[in-house]
Amino acid sequence: MSSSRPRRSSDVAVRRPFRTAVLVLLIAAGTLALPPIAVAGGGSVVPTEAPSTAGVASPNESVPPDAAGEPRIVELYPNPTTEENRGEYLVVSLPERGNWSLSDGYYDAAIPANASGTVVLSADPNWTKSILAFAGTGVGATDARSVRRLGDYFPLSASGDRIELRRNGSVVDVVAYDRAWEAHRWRADWGEWRPRGYRPRSPRSTEDAAVTPFVLPDSPGVPIEPLRTADDRLYVAGYTLTSERVAAALVVAADRGVDVRVLIEGSPVGGFPAPSARLLDGLTAAGVDVRVLDGAAERFRFHHPKYAVADDRAVVLTENWKRSGTGGRSNRGWGVLVGPGGAERNATVADDLAALFRNDFAAHDARPWRGFRADTEFHDGGRANGSYPTRFAAPTDPTAANVTVLTAPGNAADRIVARIDAADERVLAIVPRVGGPDDRIVRALRRAADRGVDVHLLLSDAWYDYEANRALAENLSAEPIAVDLAAPRGRYGKVHAKGLVVDDTAVVGSLNWNPSARTENREVLLAVESESVADFYARAYAADWRGGGVHLPVGLVVGFAVALAGAGVVARRAIAFE
């Protein structure tokens, strides 16, 4: 029914009619970037990047009535994939029968007089029932026995609306939202828009996992070796896959009976690469199950993670499965190998990532390769052929460490900010680029620097990043945070890593520092709590800072235990990624 149906959008902005205009203006101005703020009447303001709901939400979870029995709007679905948005609906909770109605300032609609409890309201109940059946969810409300027809014309706008629930003409609840994403639902108990099939995940932690840190282009063999030795399962998730040696390892694994599956993004920036299409044709012919995230009403803007599960081992990377990334031909990247095989089997991290992979692989928006290929145009791309020295070889023996799997959308950004906010001594950050000086994670870096933590931010000097990154460095020059652009000087081609060292914790994964990555993309990261692992990355970081010379304070590089040995016992603030 709406004239505008954007692919992506922001979260619900306001609940309750009190102080609405002022709070919306604060959010729009970027001055209110906080967790939900209590508003008179019991509602809340939900900023664009509201903290995710803790725990795992079931798609059949009921929508509970208001704890105090108050009437409220509990769910919105304004932008379905159907023609003319047929079947759009909203859900209200009514404590009793009465003179209830809806208004958006343009249209008014009476709610059936005999309605009470949790009520699903639609202008086209048959279409709504079909949508709910297809989604495999009773609108998230198991006590919603039927869909009630609105007798009056009441369209829900996908481009933004303000909906009032009224009793006897008086406003009792209101939900105001910006643009609604296609096929996304908003619910009061979520406080955010969620696409069909997406469930937020709690961070999963594993104690005493066997961890091998490495950097690229120095150790291109480390992420490939597990692929070549898998016996049972081999799952590869990525943004793109153009590496011939990765494809060869997958084909050989499939030939020996391994369950091999690949999931990649269907609409990468610049278009789908023709070299990837040729490799995926070969993988499919060899019996590899290849799927592409490109279905209708996608759950994520981009499928952007870079990880693999090979039997009981997991590899998590900042780099793509291509020559410039895992091939060691260009990028400065970080990676983590977790979990050996054999008698020391500890497959918790691998099992967790395998479960995530299977969930994404089986979702409605993961299309089989042959169907995707039939209606997709491909483009030719360049080929990285750089050659770089090994300055930082991966450790030969794994290190025991506590490892936490973080994902986006959902928990990654919240946990990263919380960890930086708890930093005592050092924060070393390396990313290609950020969303500006007011980026959420950059603000956390500035807070840490303000309280005396040594904070360094290293950015890409690639030609397409240079101007923006240099401007950011100048913008932050008055801050206690140190910002610089990388100078590869023959040790790598460009910075593509997305990594952090915070005290004795390292965070490695695919998450770029911009709002859409944190809230719209599928991303996977590992937080590794280990002094030796953190120091490994810190040494590489120190060499990358200003082009190969160690210009950081020694305490930042060699570890606190050594640097502060003469200062007695150092008390550290512990924080769990849970």
C-alpha cells in the first residue's frame, strides 16, 4: 500500500507520545546515541544502533501482554514482498473490549468492538494468513488465534509512519518509525526490525581452546591446510571466492567423500566476479553444494564473513577467499585457527560456527548456485600477484585461550565497545577505514584514550581510502588517541585487516567499522583472551605502525607482564564476552 519500498532502513525510533519531537530531533542530530532511554509513560526511545536483545529469540515466541495490562502496539509488518504490500499487518495488545481505534494523522480505523487480548489487524486477512504460514510463525504470537479485518482504509507506510492506538479517542500508545525494510518485522519486545529467518545470537564462549594466530600475507598456508585435511565436514563462508587453490582443496575433499558446502554473497560491490562463477561451476560439477545469499527479502545486506569449519577446526579471517587475501598476494590481514584434531579434540568453536553456517545455508534467501547463475551477469576483475616476505610466522604450537564467537547483526558491536570501555592499558586497532570521528567504536577509542589508556588506530593508505583517512587523522589530532595511515613499504600491499588488541584480548574477524556492517551485514569474529596471542598481533601491529619500525611504547608491544615486571602485580579489570 505504500509508494516507497526501500531495501534497507533504520530502526523504530520512538514509543509513546511523550517528548517525541524533541527526542527524534536529538537522534537525528546524532547527539543521542545511547541504549533505550526511559520516557514518561513507560515507553522508550530506540536509537538507530540499539543494543541487541540478549538471548536467542524463537520465531514462535509469544508476544506477552503488557506486564501492567496496558494497551500497546506490539508488532508491525508494513513492507511485505507481496504486490502492492498486500497482507501488511500490525498487532495490538488490548486488555479488554472497548472503543479502540488506530490513527496515523491521515487515516483513522476502528478496531472490531469485540476484539481483546493479542489481536492481529489487517486490511486483507487472507493474504496476512498466507504470509504468516509462509514465514512459519504465528506472527510471533501463539495466542493470536485469528487475523481480524480492519473495516476502514489504514495503509502502513514503508517510508515512515507514526501510528497511534486510541481508546475513546484518547492516545494510549504510539510507535513512530523511519523507513521499514522489506520483509522486516518490528516488535516491542525486540526494539528493532528483524527480517524473517534472522535470530540474534548470544556470544558463545569456549575455555582452553587451542589457538594459532597468524597474519597475512606472511602465512598464506595456515588458512588452507585445514581445508586440505578435512575428513568429515568442510563449510566455507565468504563474501567472495575466487581462489583457485581453495577451490581445488574443496574439490579434492568432495572427491574423498567429505560433506563440502560453500555460502557466499550474491551482490558484492562491483558485481559478481566472472572468475568466481567459473570456479563455482567447477565446484558444483564436483558435487560441492554451493549457495548464494541472494533470495527475496534477504536477511542481511551483505553476507560478509570469512570463515571455514573443517572437521573440529575453525578458521576465522579478516580476508576474503581470493589471491589478494588468503592467497597472500596483497593484503595485510589477521586470522585465527582454533582447535586441533585427534585426542586433543575441542570442537566447541567449530561446532558453534557449523551451526551458524547451517542456519544461514538453509535459510530462504540462500539460493542454489545453478538457479542464481541462470539470471546473473558477471564481470571480469583484476588478479593480485604481489610477493611479500614472511616477517611474522605463525606460532608452531597452539596456545590455550578462551575464545568467544561474536556475530553481527546482534552482539559484536556491543561487546567490542564494552571491551574497549573496560581497557586498562592498551588498545591497538587496525581497520581499512571507519565511519568517521563519531563512529560508535571510534567514540569508545576516544573514551579509552581520555582516561589514560594508550590507544592507536591504524588505517589504510590505499588511494581510494587516503583522503578520507587523512582527514580523519587530522580531525582527531587534538585527541589523545594516536591515528596514522599504514606505510606498507614492501611488506604487504594494503591494509584490509579488521583487528583489535585490547589489553590481553585480541578480536579478529570480518566486521568493518560502519553502522551498516554492525547492524545489517552477516559478520563473524572471534575474541581470543590470551596474553601471548594478543602480543603476537601487537608485534605485527608495531611493525606496521609507520612502516616497519617499532614506534609504539614497549609496554604496548611485548606484553604487560614483561614491561611491568618491576612494578609488582598488575591488577586488571576482567570482562567476559558473554
